Amino acid sequence: MGFNSRIEWTTHTFNPWWGCTKVSRGCKFCYAEALSKRYGHDVWGARKPRRLLSDNHWREPLKWEAEARRERLRFQVFCASMADVFEEKAPAGQLDRLWDLIRQTPNLDWQLLTKRPHRIADSLPEDWGSGYQNVWLGTSVEDRRVIDRISLLVKVPAKVHFLSLEPLLGPLPDLPLKGINWVIVGGESGAGARPIYPDWVRSIRNQCLKAEVAFFFKQWGGFNKKKAGRELEGRTWDEMPVKRISVS
């Protein structure tokens, strides 16, 4: 999977803006912050301005929608890799603009991932109802300290609820998976990456199998994530919530 996105579990990536504020241990080596600085944008922190994107950038998903309709396919869109759309400092008017764009692209499944699930309900459009058919809501959980994010997430109605356990920084032996449709697991990558252990990953995989929740193992990570690969017990795990792979 992946057209303009290098992320294994999506087709495209869209960012309504750049910038965020760190909130937990999983943010320590934030790749988005490092990338922003590499491009000369100082947009990280509660007091820093966010980087807004051009109108041409905002038109890209409309092209993906046209292609999806033409090919009779559904594309997944991760939003956002360079921001948290539910953060307190979301630029004025940009979230409303995003909801408008989502309404215009019914053949794109928007994967909205946040570390702030407590803010989702107050950030939804008035016509949300039981959830837009093309929006998946997810939250990041790196260890037990922030596991309460899961209960906050599932309180909000959505077509798909998903978890991103990346970077996985500790064991999660008792994941509350009721109401969860998809779990992504990945180790931290790059210089200074904190370790991930196979027992942690196997435990989560087994919990997902038992609960019949789609399981996606993204990477082992480390300094050389490509060399470390993404196989678990001799195979890759690429399950998606819309079509679960059968396991013998």
C-alpha cells in the first residue's frame, strides 16, 4: 500500500498544517518535529506558530477522490503526519476546512490519528451524528501510562476505531479492545531509538486474534529499520479493518 505515502498502512498522507506540542513519552524523538526543523520551520511547541499550506496542497485530495471514483476503489488517507488535528492550537478555521474537504471526498477513508482523544468530541462537526462513513478515528498509545486514551476514543461514535501502538515503549498485556477495529504496532526508529521486545508484539498480536481485531505490524524499528524489517514469526501482518486476513 502507499501511493504518495511511505507509511505502510495507508495510501496517501495529508496535512492540514504543520506543527504540534509534545504531550507524552512517545513524542520524545518526534520524526515530524525533526523533519520540520530540517526544512527550516520552527513550529513545535505551544507558543510557536503553525505552518499553513497552500490552496494547491488542499486540492490534492480532490484528485485522489476523482481517481478513486474512476477506478472504483477506496483510498486511505492518513491525517496528519506533521500535526495533531485535535490539538488545542489548531489554526483558526483550518479544522472546519478539513471537515469540508472530508465531506467532498466520500471515496477516501480519512484516518484521523490523535494523542488527544479527550478533545475529539468537542472538535466534531455538527452533522457528525453516528460518524461519517469515510472517517476512521484513532489514538496513539505507547505504554500503560496513556492507556486511558483508548476509553476516551471509543466513547466517540465512528465507523472505525483504531490504535497506533508506535513507538511501542512497554508491554500492554491487557489491552481494552472492545470497540476497537484495528491495531497498528511499531518500534521506534532512528538514532536513540528505544527498544521494542518480541514478547510485547506477540502478546498484542495474540490479543487481537482472540478479540478478532485486525492487526498490522509496521516495523521493528531501531537505527536501521529497513534492515530490521517487519516480519513477526516468519511473516508480515498487514490486516486492515475493512478486510481481515484469515489466520489458520
